[in-house]
Amino acid sequence: MSIGAAAAMRANVHRQNRLLIADDWRDYRLLDSGAGRKLEQAGGFTFVRPDAQTLWRPRLPDKAWAKADAIFTGGGDDDESGRWRFEQPLPERWPMAWDSVKFLCRPTPFRHLAVFPEHSVHWRFAQDAIKAQGGQPEVLNLFGYTGLASLACAAVGAKVTHVDASKKAIAFARENQTEAGLEDKPIRWILDDAFAFAQRELRRGRTYDGVILDPPKYGRGPNGEIWRLEEGLGALLDTCVRLLRKDPHAPESAAGFLVATVYAVRLSSVALAQAAADALPPKGLLEYGDMTLPHISDDRLLPTAIYARWRG
């Protein structure tokens, strides 16, 4: 194929820059942010956590921030440094819900709360795609963490393969499955390096109706595999696209959906979208842009990550 023909095929992928706002929560609220921090409510508890993107001034008075139940101090841009300071005793974990999906929340040593609420925009997107396909679509969730995307997909009828390199994360994801009352749903829990697993699935000839990936900036697999996002993202996207099931009405193209989220790197959503477009088939809608959380009391938005997602 000539360069011009390849460019013409890629041009058939309709691209749309879209700001995503995770405004469909009842159990999570962003109360305020500013001066490098954010004030959140998760379940019945409030937390202060660092956030380097909050370059503006807080709107709430200092006394509102001082009432937080727990504060994560230090760490800077490094998730693996810093510590929690608990202003009052908190349970080890507590229940929360998004839509009809129940799960457990807890403060982790890496400043997180075992849920990334901005991802609800992708859970809804995946659920809509699964419902539209009908039957029992198969979804691959790579770097699946505590399993909320897997549960959201399983809740609407998908058969899910969930892959993560952390034994603790998978154990917690399985607790979430029990909390959600979805123990009877077909979720396959795989402890493995996500990229290595995807490559093996490709060699096996496996295909999926949807692929979700949330790769970290840096990581290690269970067998010492090294992952660096800037070095591996292109090959990972290419592998994931090749894992998508072919469209029976257009064998040269793929069906289903793909969702990719990226955090904490100096990478534009345009660059992520163009890397995805290189790997994607010549049809479908490719959305890209920022993921954000809304403040409950005003029109400010907190950017959290960049994304690219495609639906055939």
C-alpha cells in the first residue's frame, strides 16, 4: 500500500476532540481544589490529597479543609512517597457505589482511594457498547487494578478477562466482585504482565469485542518484566487493536471498542490519539481529550488524565 493510500484510509477514522466530565456520581464528590491539593468526599469521609494540576486558588475557607478525616502529605509527583495522616479513626474499607455497581473504598499507601472516579465516563461508554452488541461480548481489561471497569462490563452481560501484575490488586478486585454481588458473572482474573499477556493472546488467535487499558507510567510484571510507557505504548496499542474481533460485514475492519487512558506523563491527548489512529482500522469514531472531575459548588473542572477511545 502506498503512503498516500494508507493516509487516506486513516483519514476515514473520524476524530473528535471531546472533554469528558465524570458527573454521574452520588457517593463521590469533589468539594474543592487549589494550591496543589484537592478536597474530596468518598462515601461518608473526606480527604485531602496532593494534585499538581490545581494551579488556582481554593474557594472554600481553610476551616472546611481542616475538617478532613484524612490528609495525604508529601510525595510531590511521586505516588510512592508521602503518607496518610488520619485526623480520626477510619474503617479499613467502606462501601461505595457507582450506578448499580457496588465496591469497596480504602486509602492506599500510594495516596489513592482504590477508585479513580473520573473513569466512570469510560465505564458508561463500555456498557453502552456492550449493550449495543448484544449476546455476551468478551472484554479484555488490561492493567485492571481494583476491577471496577471489569465489574461495570460484567454487570451488563460481558464476559471479562481482567489482567493485572499485582497480586494484592487482584485480591481486592475479587473482594469488589463479592461486594457487588457479581460472583456468578464470568470474570477471569489473570495475574500477569499485561503487555506480555496481550501478546500471547494474539499468538493464540484470541479476539475480543472490547479492550480497556490503563497503563502506568512505569511498572514491573510479576516475573520482573519492565514497563515504560513512552517506550511501549505504541506496540501495546497495536497489539490491542489486533486483538479486536473482525467486523463480519467488513472483514478488513474491526468491530467493538477500545479505551486507553494515560496518567502522569508529558504527553498530549493529540499524540495519544494519533498513536491510536496509526493502529486502528479505517472506520469508526476516535474520541480523544481530557478526563475531568466537576466541583460540586461551581463550574470549575479538575483535569485528571488524557484518553483516546474508539468505537467501530
